[in-house]
Amino acid sequence: MLPPIIPIFPLPNVVLFPNVFLPLHIFEPRYRAMVGDALRDDRIIGMTLLQPGYETNYAGRPPVYQVGCAGLITHSELLADGRYNIVLRGMEKFRIAAEDDSRPYRLARIEALPELPDDDEKRAMRQKRQRLEAILAATIERSGHEPRVPAAVPDDDLVNALAQYLPLEPLERQALLECDGLAARCHALIELLEMRTLAGATWKDRSVH
């Protein structure tokens, strides 16, 4: 269960998904402070995507998309100059209700958006998985690589990992994150990959861990 207020880390090209790992290098002073505070507290950071046009006010508080994903710091390394290397594990989606400007970094009051698939949704994802794997395999094979999708990866973890690790555009990832549930995300991912297949797109193989 997420706390009602969490620090948020806005980036222009990163979207985090539940139960997926994300390595980050933290170098800005305000976000070094954020990580230090998080490590002394509950180790939770919310990842959000910056909206287009952020460049004119990056040092301030430019607009972000309201739906993000909270992550737990599972590993951290404090470097000699105060920078951090950390690894986040995606926990749960959230929606920003308001922001708190009491810290140098950004804090948000949030509403948690848990994704708990029921039996019908699980069956739908199981049926869609075969189509998803077939499209992924065809795309990767055209790149001259062998597809590697471990059968032991649960359906929901597979969908979230592909949404994060495939070389998609940031706004495509954001749209996938905002889907209403895992089955909807799986369907949207299939449609996206089918469109890329029709367009003849290829990408380098990235195995799912």
C-alpha cells in the first residue's frame, strides 16, 4: 500500500511499470536529497513522465503526466561526490492529486491505482499471450536475433516488462501505463507491435528477466 505523499522523480524519457526493475543514476542536487531522504524513510520514489515543453522550466516544476508508478529502492550506492546509483522495483500505479512544495524536490499527494486482475482478466491475458509472443518473435527474428521469452514469466510481468524494455517512444509507454488494467495494457501492446510489424519496424533483441 502506497503512502498518501511520495517524492516524485520526473524524467523526459522514462516510464516505470509495476514489478519491473529500473537502474538510475542520480546526480542533480535536489534529487540527491530526494534519494537520501527516501533511504532514511520508506525507500519509495514515484516515477513520472515530463510533458512536452519541459525544457523551458526544467529546473523548476514543469508539468508532468498525472499517472505514474511508484518504485521501491532495492539497491543503492552512494558515490564519493554525493551522486547515487540506485535500482527501483516498480510497485504500483498512482495518480497525482496535488503537489507539496515544502522540499527542494517534488512531493505529490497521490491516489493509488492498484492493478489486481480478476479471473476473467487473467483468462483474457492468457489467451492474448500467445499472440503477443508470436508478434514479438516475428519482429525480433527479422532483426536476425533469436527470441527469448522465458515461459516461466507470469503474464502480467511479461506485459509490463515488454512495455518498459522494448524501444518504444516515451509517450507510447505512458499510454500503456495509463491503460485501465493489465488486460487492456496487453491488448494495447499487441496493437502497437502489430502496427510496427506492418510498418516493417525492427529492434534489437532484449531478453526479459
